[in-house]
Amino acid sequence: MNMVCVNGSFFSSDQPAINPFDQGLLYGFGLFETILVKEGYPLLIRQHFNRLFSCAEKIGLTIPFSISELIWLAEQTIKKNNINAGSIRLTITAGSDISAASTAPTLIISGRQPLAYTHDHYKHGLTAGFTDIKRNEHSPLVRLKTINYLENLLAKRYARTRGWDEALFFNISGNLAEGSMSNIFLVKDGIVATPNLEQGLLPGIIRHILLEKCNSLGIPAIECVISEKKIWEADECFLTNSLMGVMPLVEINGNKIGGGRPGMISRKLNSELSMS
């Protein structure tokens, strides 16, 4: 039985522990972070929690724990669940007292193993397709990692019905934004490109690290507007998130990208991050 941390205490996952009037449950008022666990250690945990606190400030959500306390609770969750290779998820909601100006949030930390991505995924690459759902680049939520995730789940479900691994969003302006669970990068003539933040996307932690990594490796990398035409002209594509690292994307809407094989730059960047 999995052990779940709720507000600093640990419970068996089959024990009800959340108030039925919690604003996260009723209205999707909350944030979350999913953190890779490798050899029993949570990777990039401070970056995740820095983003959590930054997003919380933007939506007026007070977190009643310090980053150091959250790290300790995360490590305890890993230990109590004997997670060697997997992930933990921290969810923080706005609590149950909707009438109060400031409520006591609900903190939940849970664990999962094994990882969904295998060596074969990196070797052969993933497939994706376009969803009809549009990212609203003007929404204040698109750049925050909130638990308002229904659009993502519907897009992901649609992708699975088509036999794809991932769904890709265009924004209202018709430009590429992101995947349902990932950021997307293209490579053309040795230049790495990814949609800029104005296109309506979550500024992923791996996305940020990868742009810095490209700079240190001497690989030109830009944030820009990407049209559908530029996708079909790409020499290679890849996806990123905190669990997959750098994942080759070899097919979109049934059309092969880069001959349908992982490209040289995506393989190099994945090797540099050492997450596969």
C-alpha cells in the first residue's frame, strides 16, 4: 500500500484525507509539480519548488511550508514508498474555506513507480498529432502549472485514440505552442528552435535547462514563433518534460520527421542530460 503525505502527516493511500469542499477538488484551484526520482533521489527539486512558490504568488495561494520543509517531506515520501526509479507529485490546493480571504491550503505528496518511459522509447522515438483544442495564449493560466488539466487530458485521450503518444497544441493565432504533457523543439540546419512563451505554454524546467545546455555546447538555440509549415520543414523534433528529459519525436500526424528516426542533436542533448 502506498503512503501519501497530507499536510505533513503520512496516510495509507486508501484512507480518505481531503475535505470534500476543498477548492482544488471543486474548482481546480491549485498547483502541482511532478519530480523525477532517480536512484532514490528527487532530481531538480529546488527548481520545481522555486517554480511552485512563484506560481503560488501569482494566484494568491499561500504555501504553509518552507522549501526546506517540502524537500524533507518529499524525501520522506520517497523513503516510505521505497521509490528507486519513479516520480513524486506535490499538489497544493487552496483549501476548503471559500469565504475566507486567506485559507489553509491542502498539501499532498504522492509517489509512483516505475517510470513510464523506457530505453526503447528513446531508441525509437515517440509519435504525436495535432489536437483541435487551441491554447489561449492570452490566458493567465497557460504559464502556470495548475491542476486545471482537463484540456490536456482530453487532448491526450484524443491522441491515444489515434495511436499517438502525445498531442500537440496550436494557439488561437495558429502557431505551435506545446504538447499536452511536454514542451516541443524543432531542429533545422543545426539550429534548435522552440515556441517562445508568448505563444501560450508552460515554461518547463527541462526546457529552460536545455536552452542553457545548447548555449554551453555551442548549439544555436532560439525561442520564436513556429508555424505548421516550419514543423514539416524540420530535420528533427523532440519533446521535453521533467520525467522524459529529451525524447525524440519521429512522427507527427502520420508524417515522418527526419526519416522517422531520432536525430543527432536530440540524441546528444539526451545524453548530456543523462535521463534515459
